[in-house]
Amino acid sequence: MDLGISGKWALVCGASKGLGLACAQHLSEAGVHVVMVARQAAALEAAASALRNAPGAGQVLTVAADVTTEAGRDAIWAAAGGPGRDYDIVITNAGGPPTGDFRDWGRDQWLSAVDANMLTPIELIKSTIDGMAARGFGRIINITSGAVKSPIDVLGLSNGARSGLTGFIAGLARSGIAGKGVTVNNLLPGAFDTDRLTTTLKGAAAKTGASVEDVAAARRNGVPAKRFGQPSEFGAMCAFLCSQHAGYVVGQNILVDGGAYPGTF
């Protein structure tokens, strides 16, 4: 399927590995020019090199920066050869806060989680959305978590911060920008085979006293698909939501979880 977005510019955060990398890969394969952002320069450049060598890829630029800081975001807007703030597609994505027990978290831990998983996406959106509206096309995808709909007890920091972003996006997506060709949606991954899943499983094992292997088996068996997702599956969904074909998908929280969420709504 031709996604109709070849030549567009996309900003993809957390793009050196996992779900962010998968999104960058599928967009690049669609001919999109991609600016990949992550903190670790070596891993980021290695990931970008693989994308540049793929057939039909658009331009691939890298910015090694911490997007949760103002300086990091300024580095993105100033990237040589990039579009400044004139992005057509923005994929917000930040590593989740640590697992644990809420009794052990103080104000600083909560503020850090909210800053990374709620306020940073809002700042990125604020810097790019009006330009999208003026040009008549824009796609904003926030990678949040299936835990927004089905909370995981050891992910309390993530549950809280990402739920705050979800509420904000529900209002923003319906505030009039959709009529100008700009859609804002959230992608909620379930259990995908990534480093983040490994960390979550270890946290659950530490809390229950079970082995990581047993916790992983139980989690896998709880997914109707009976497996963990592959990042490429997530990247393909992200690319479709960024396409010309998804202009009528507005303000949605789309679960990609193998059927793990048991609710009707």
C-alpha cells in the first residue's frame, strides 16, 4: 500500500531501539525523511545507518539529545539539514519511569515521570502543531502504554503520567485542528519484545518472588495471541496512522496488545 507520505518530514523520539526504531524504519521505508532522536549517540547512529542503507529510504538524520530538556528540544529544531520546526509527522516516545511501589516514590520521582511522559510530548506538540495546521497536513502519534487502559501495579508512575497525557490529547485532538488536516492519536502497546518489557518482568518478579521466566510465561499465556508482539508489527501500525489513509482517525487510543485488554470499550 502506498501510504502517500513520501517526502514528508517525521520526528521520531526514542528512535535508537525498540518501538521507536520500528516506527522510524517503517516511515523511512515509505519514503519519509526521518529525524531520529535518542540519548545515546553510538546506538542512535548505528540504527540510523541501517535505515539509510534500505532501498527507497528517505533522508535519515540523527540528533543525540534528551528530549525531556529544553536544550535537547532546541537541538532538534536546529538540526543541520532538518526542517526546523516544520515537521509533518511527530512521534513522541519516552522511556517509561522505573517500576516499584508507590510507597517508595517521592515528589521528585513523580515530577520526573510527569515531565518525561506527559509534559515533554506536550512541548513537542506545541512547537509543531500550528505549522502542520497552516500547511494542511499533520500526524501526531504518542506512544503511551496499554497500561493506560489496563494498569499494571508496578507501573504506577507510568500509569499516572501517561493517563494525564491521554486526557490532554482527548481534548486537543478535537479542538479544531482535525478540520485543518491534523490528526492526533495515541498508540498503546501491550507486551512487546523490547528492553522495556524485560525491565517490567524483572520488576514483577522482584515483587512476587517468582522467577523472571515464570513471570514471562504467565504474561505470555495471558495474551490471547499467546506471544509477545514484535516491534515491526507496531511500526507498521504507526506508519499507517501517519498515512494519507488515516485522516479520519482522530483522538483515538489504539491498543496493539494481542487481545490482552479484556474490555469491550
